[in-house]
Amino acid sequence: MLKEEADARAPAETAHPALEARDLGMRFRGPDGEVALFDHLNLTIRPGESVAILGASGSGKSTLLGLLAGLEQPTSGQVWVAGANLTALDEDGRAAARAGRIGFVFQAFHLLGGLSALENVRLALELSGYGGDGEAAAAALQRVGLGHRLHHTPERLSGGEQQRVAIARAFVTEPRLLMADEPTGNLDDATGAQVVDLLFALNREHNTTLVLVTHDPSVAERCDTVYRFREGVLSQ
Ligand SMILES: Nc1ncnc2c1ncn2[C@@H]1O[C@H](COP(=O)(O)OP(=O)(O)OP(=O)(O)O)[C@@H](O)[C@H]1O
Ligand SMILES: [Mg+2]
């Protein structure tokens, strides 16, 4: 069989890495001129792989995650998601590429205040074009152990509960890629451990590719691949 034929037969999902950074660079203009946070950064993540990025505060972990998700544009280089060049798209194009395909869990939860847990999860479905299916949203909240908190607003939930709502919201659209930026950073150790258990369990169930930024080596060790980010260099 010709290589082209073999490529054509391979399912698109497995033919490409889940995520690739090619020669990625990010510079910021500071008071003393331009500062390079990193340059020529290369990273390949295969479908279903879980990757941890460890690094000191200010090393650039969140910036890298934002670039990999297409939330920001790099100064140089490209980000490819499942074989598509995210960097070539404008902001609307990148938002469309993310919708329903990339889920996010942040340190500060980022739930919408004034909306109930159920409404927060339903909104994610609506924004991804899945329609506001109340049953799917309720099922996602039940899966994270919050079936009894559907109508509570974030103000009436504990930090651990809020993060579980955020996890339900991230997984409800069945994204191929999940980005988590210090998901336990605002939680005590015991609550953080429960949230991490849940994150990894859902990741396995959905066979999601996971990129996890953390300060905590014990959380990082649970991933297939662990990178340390230091002075603009990722090393294993
Ligand atoms: N838009 C920006 N303009 C200028 N500098 C920026 C910008 N965004 C980030 N930086 C700088 O880049 C560096 C890395 O920031 P980043 O938030 O990525 O670090 P981090 O590793 O996530 O840190 P932490 O562990 O504290 O969350 C910091 O020095 C920050 O000030
Ligand atoms: Mg950060």
C-alpha cells in the first residue's frame, strides 16, 4: 500500500498528535525592552496522553497553557491541535476551534456568579453549540458528586464544590483536550486530593488528552509525562 493510501485510511484522530508546539516563542515588552519568556519551544503530546508541567512561579506555565489552548497568540512559532494550525486562525476562528473541543479548569474556578451550578454547566453546553440540555448538565454534576447542589450558586458552595462544578463544566462537552492550570491551588490538601482523583478518573473515562500545570510534584507524578519548565526550557 502506498504511504498516501495508508495515511488516507488512518483515522484523522490518531494520524496527528493531539497537540504540538512548533518553535514556539513568547516575548513581552517590559520597561527595559523586550523580554523573551521562551523561544524555539517544541512539544508533542499524543492523543490520550496526560502531561504535567511543573515550574516555579513566574516561569511561564500559565502563559504556555494559554498559547497551547489558543487563548493567546505567540510572538513566533505555531500551535497545532489535532493536525490543524491554531496559530493561523484569527481570534474568532480560534474560539470556534476551542468550542466543545478544549475544556478548562483554573485555580480560581471561574464560575459565573449569580448562576446556579446547573446553569453554569448548561451554559458551557449552549456556548459549544450542544443546546442547553438540562439532563446532560445534571448528569455531569451528579458524576462529580454534586447532585444535591444543582441549584446552589457559587457563593453558596465550598471551594472544593466549586472546583467540582468547574470539572463537570469542563467535561460536559466531551472535549478531546483538557487544560488544567493549578486546579488545586486554592484548595486544602485533602480537598485538593479529592479534586485531583476526580480529574484523573474523568480523564480516563473520557480518554481525554490532559495538560496539567501544577506546583505539586505528587500531582504531576500521576501524569504519563512530567516536564519541568525552567528559564524557558521544558525538560523531562
Ligand atoms: N501580558 C503580559 N505582559 C507582560 N508580561 C507578562 C504577560 N503575561 C505574563 N507575563 C510575564 O510572564 C511571566 C510568566 O507568567 P506566567 O503567569 O505564565 O507564570 P506562571 O509560571 O504561570 O506563574 P504562577 O506559578 O505564579 O502562576 C511573568 O513574569 C509575567 O509577569
Ligand atoms: Mg500560573
